[in-house]
Amino acid sequence: MKLNELTKTHKNKPFRVLFVCLGNICRSPTAEGVTRRLLAREAPHLGVELDSAGTGDYHVGEPPDPRSQRAALARGIDLGELRARQIRADDFERFDLIIAMDHANLRELVAQRPPRATARLALFMDYAPELGVAEVPDPYQGKAADFERVLDLTEAAARGLITHLERAGADSAAP
């Protein structure tokens, strides 16, 4: 299905993207914040709606990890308003594209996906193949440099995602 056909099925509703990691306090809120900023600056005409969630319920209701917030804020991205939530069955219908940060979370999404789900699933780093990196690594047990690395990777992948979304003739929103 072409992206323009996919968006037509929503009768002028915006294209919706959900970013997913394990706890929804490091990688997926960072991906949401970075992509939101790039869309606002470089492609506001796309009207894409973004959200993030975790496959686990470890941090539901909590703001992003303070280290994620500090690293993002240093680049002008405020994650402070975001709150962690766990993915729900209805997300597979509400969102057009659900993007996992790593293979483990992608496998969990495939396992949780209801039989009649309409959302496409993808890995975020597939939108930045030039980097040769398959996953956004979890910085939770790491140092400040690990959170900076997440920002670098998510920016590259977000740019690739936006490029795919802008291609009206693309076969799908998947890379």
C-alpha cells in the first residue's frame, strides 16, 4: 500500500507513529522528542502525530529518565512533559506505524499484536541504514555518553523516517 493510500484510509486523519522501547523512559521518549522537533522544523506540512510507549510496565506514569532529559535539553529538546505508558492492544489499530528501538522489543510487539491489527511494525534504525547500526542501544545502565549516542542515532533515524513519510509515491511507510 502506498503511503498516500494509507493516509487516505484515515479520511484526512493524521498519520500516527508510535515509538516503543522497554520502559518508555529513555529511548522511545527521546525518539518521540527528536522526531517531533525535526517535523516541526523541517516538515510541519506532514501533520504526523507522535507518541511513545514501553513493552514493559516498569515506569508507567513517570517522566523520562533525568539523564535522557538532560541530554535532550542540551540540544534544545524538552522531554519534561512526556510520561511513560505501556503499549495497549488498541495501539495496534490507532497507530499507522509502530517503531521498535531494538529487536527484542520488536519481537514483543509481534507477540502482542492482535490478529486484525492494521499498524505496520518497523525497527527505527532501518530508517538510517547508512549508519550500519541495527538497534538503538539502551543507555539505562550506561553513562552520559550513552545518552548522547541515543540522541545521535535517533536524529539520523528520524531524518530517514521523515524522508520516507515525505515520499508520497513510497510503497509504504516502512523502510
